[in-house]
Amino acid sequence: MKALLIHNPVAGNRGFDAELRQTAALLVERGWELLDIERTHGHGDATAYARKAVAAGCDVLFVVGGDGTAAQAVDGLIGSQTALAVLPGGTGNVLARQLNLPTPGALHLHPILDAAELLLDGQTRRVDVGRVSGSGGGGNPRHFLCWGGVGFDARLNQAVNQDMERKKRLGFLAFILSGLSTLSEFVGTSAIVRVDGARVSRRMLMLVANNIQLYGVFFRMAPTAILDDGYLDVCIFQGRHPARALLHLAHIALNRHIQDPRVDIYRARRVEIRTARTMPVHVDGDYIGDTPVVMEVVPRALSLVVPHCAPADLFVDGSGMMGPETTWEWMVRRAREAQDAILGRSADQAQA
């Protein structure tokens, strides 16, 4: 088995050099041929390295970074047999959280190494990918594994990524601060949305085409989304003023947006968005341009390495994976992780 390991050094708010070396050693120990360890230096590098992995005949591309880095890698892997393995090294790490992988924080001292061990024992599945392109077919299409968004959340991600130092220093708090600033000035606009050809006219604040269930770090915007069903779960949030945007965010946090008459929900293969006033567009947190755009699903276009602890309801056939957790089971699992983290720190301190 052959692999390439890439790392985004500006992702997240901590260094991972030691864990990178440990992860590389783990791959070699497990019998893998590690082609190289590459660091990204700017936008598009992850795509270039992904294409390098495909050309070299790699079985897996291991990506240490956030959701945006993974999305750029997808641009270079789509349609190939080289699988993507996501190792959480970013700020949000939403895809890793969706797959129940450990993420950086107080509960996990070695999230990258622990995630690598889980993925090496996991399985490879073909999953859907979202594609975003200009409505006229111009420009290079961009792909996403989590979501493509238009409007408020795209403006938010644009604001956060304009100050990478603050994002690295503050982590998720940077999203909250930028969200408050963006919220105070953002207004909706008239939009024409065609959902699989059906015309929908709305005063729109935000549209999100979901390929996974989680949104942001904690929210379940699309609780019935499936990664390999050939559809995107689309949410159109109506409104004009910042107060309505704030109410939408509160409903998403409480999982009440599904019953909100100001939210349209569809399962679609293709969505075309035109707005009276241009609105920003993002894929997995990366700002890519403005409306008009077309978002469509590319069924089972990517091989994704999935741990056995991933939720079964994320796939059409979830056999051999962890079933949906009750609230109590989730609390027990998190408590166990906290206990393991405390024991791990104690052991490290004793060795020191």
C-alpha cells in the first residue's frame, strides 16, 4: 500500500510536527510505503499534491488540516481510485467530527495519531461529492465534501479567513466574533432558485447544500443527509434583516429550523442560484466567488477512508459501523474520553 501525507501548517491553532512524525512512523510500521510528507504553502497546493498522489498510484492521500484543505484535495482526487483520509488539524474539523474521529482539544492529546490508527483499521467507501460552478459553465468547478453555501455563512467564512492570524490564535472564537460583526450588517436579497428544474422565488439570507449532517462544529442542519445517496440536502433560509438571520441561527442550534416555515428544505441533484444582488459563495469554508452559481451532486465520485466508529446512518448501507447514539450514550462516551484524557496527561507527567 502506497500513501502520500500532506499537511497544512497554518490550519488550526497548534503545531502538529511531532504527531506528523509519529503518524509517518505508524504508517511505515503498518507496512505502508510512504511516498513523501508535503506541506502546503498556499491555496491550490493541496489540489496539486492530490494530483501527484493520483499520478504516483497512491492508494490513500492522508490530509492533515481543516475542512477547506480537504475540499481542495478533493478537487485533485475526484474520479480517481486514490482514497482521501482526513486527519483533523484545522479549526472546525467538521468532517472529522461527523465521522466520530478524535479532534484537537482537551479530550484528545494526540488527535492526528489517534485518528490515523482508527482510519488504518477502517474501510474505504465511495461517497458523493458536491460540485459548484458558474451558472454559465465558466471557470474551474470547485468541489465539497461537507457543504456549499451562499449568503450569510459564506460572508462569515470570508471574514474569518481574511485574518488568518486571529483565526489561528482564537480558534472557534474567531468565528463567533466575525459572526457578530457580519450579522450586524448582512441583509437578504431576492433570489431565484431552481431545484432540479422547479423554480423557487425567495427573499434569501442563506442557502446551504449539505452533503453531511453536521454544520459548523455542533449543529445538525441536515439530520437525514446521507453521504452516498446521490442527493444534496438543501436548506433555503428566508429573510431580509439581521434579526431574522439571528433567529435562524438560534433555530439551527435548537434543531427547530426543520419546522420553520421560513426555511425551505429539499433533496436535490442540481440547484441553480441567481440573486438580485451578488452574494458570496463558499465550499467547505473556502470563499470561491459570487453568485450566480450551480451546485450539483457528483454521485460516488470519491473514495473516502471511514472509521468503523462512523455513524451508520451516514451511509445507505451502514453495516459494520456505529449505530445512532442516544443522548445518554453520547454523554457516556464523552465522559469516557475525558477520563482517558486525564489518565493520558497523568502518564505523560509521570514520564516527564
